[in-house]
Amino acid sequence: MMGLLALWLGNGLYAQAATRVPANYGGSWYAYDGVQRIDHYRTYAVLRFNLTPRTLTVGLHVTRHANLSKLTQRSVKRVPVRLLRQKTGYRLRVAGTTYDLRTTHVTVAGKRRVALRVTGSDHRSDLAFRTPVKALRWDC
């Protein structure tokens, strides 16, 4: 969560970015961020990432539905990024922090899904999915 907090609060440094993002990396990705009790209701939080060639948009969405439907946007932050191509994926530089991005296939709740594996500088990996999935808590 510390890396995400740095991303959320950091100013970011603009650098020359790739001219386009590959289709399997671009678009919206969702990461489950946990559950809290607010006013006697369970409130689930989901982070939505949208990667474009020069910006990363991170939105915080909440819902009271356990299946993560009917998401309500609470806040959004756009930060400039630098996307570098690697042999087996991409490297994303955001606000002085580096993340490695790779697409992978994982099985969640008996279904095989495409996931974006985000590895921080501390070598911890987190997964983001194309649809909101209450599988693994985002901890990056």
C-alpha cells in the first residue's frame, strides 16, 4: 500500500514516454483494495487503473455489494508516467518509483483470467484484473 500511496500523493516527473501502449497492457485494470465497515455496512474498495502512453489514471471506487457491482467513484488521480519496453514486459516509472508490468494467466474462483502482474521495487507482486474481482487484496 505504501507504493500506491506514493503514487497517489507523489507529484511525478514527466519524461519521454512510449508512443503507444500495447493492447494487452492498455485499457482499464481493476485491483481489489479491501473491505471496511462504514455505518454498519461493509464497504468494498476497488482501484481502477487506466494506462495510456503518457499518463496513468488511478481511481478509487467503492461499493456495498460483495460481488463488486455498482461501483461508485470516490476520487481520481492522473499522473505522468514513463513506459519502457523490456524483454518480458514493460517497466513503468511513476513519481520516482519503478514498477515492472507483465501480463499473466491466473485461476481465480475456478476461472482462468488474464491478470496484470505489477512488481514494485521491493519485489512484491500484486495482480490487477480486467474486471473487478474480489480475489487478492492490492498491497503494492
